[in-house]
Amino acid sequence: MRVTLKDDGSLGVIHDWAYSDEVGFQVGQIPEPSSFILLLLGSLALCRRKRA
């Protein structure tokens, strides 16, 4: 679905959309929270290592 939203409180506009009832239909993947946390912790460790 492609939607245009404005932050002035007005209604959004739907440009187009698609639907499929097939089991294997995937639009995109959302990373799980633990992967994000591991990435964040690794980044913080690298920043801390550079300062020392």
C-alpha cells in the first residue's frame, strides 16, 4: 500500500494497494527486537573502544 500522510492533521491519500491470500506472499521483513539490541550494543562498544 502506498499512502501519503501529512502532519497537519488532514486525512491521508491511498495511491494504490495489493492483496494476496497466498501463504508465501511477503512484502518485507521486520527485524526482531533482539537483533536491533545486539547491533546497538555492538555500536556502543565500538564507540567506547575508540575513546579509550
